[in-house]
Amino acid sequence: MSPGGAAPHEHAGSLHAVDAEQALQNARDVYARRNEGVSIWVVRSSDVVASAPSEKGPLFDPANDKVYRHPTFFDVPDEVGHM
């Protein structure tokens, strides 16, 4: 979560720009025109690394046998509050 309790960043879409400054301006104009954002990240598409849906099994299956990673494995004390 972002500082100040804001929601985490999420992908909003794609745009074209000649440089980083124009990318920020275009992203603001297109994706935050109703004051719904507090910060914007822009990243060159060539710098994004993503998995392919066909790799789902080999990439995510190893975690399924580690139940201790699931939040239901732990008892959360009442004083922790909303979690």
C-alpha cells in the first residue's frame, strides 16, 4: 500500500509519447482527469517483463504446496483490527 493509506498503483492503460515528460502529461490528461489519482507511474513498454498465461502452471503451482503463505493459515489477534 502507498504511504498515507492510498490504494496501490494499478495498470490504467497505454499511451504514446516522445519522452518521459510528455508521457506523464498524457497519462495525467487521459487517466487522471477526474482527480482520481495522487501519483502516476509511466514505464516504457519495452521495459515491462510479464509472464505468459501459458506459463501459469510452472510459475504459480509451486506456491500451492506452501499453505503457510496463505492468510488463512494464521490466527489474527483481535487487536490487529481490519486485515
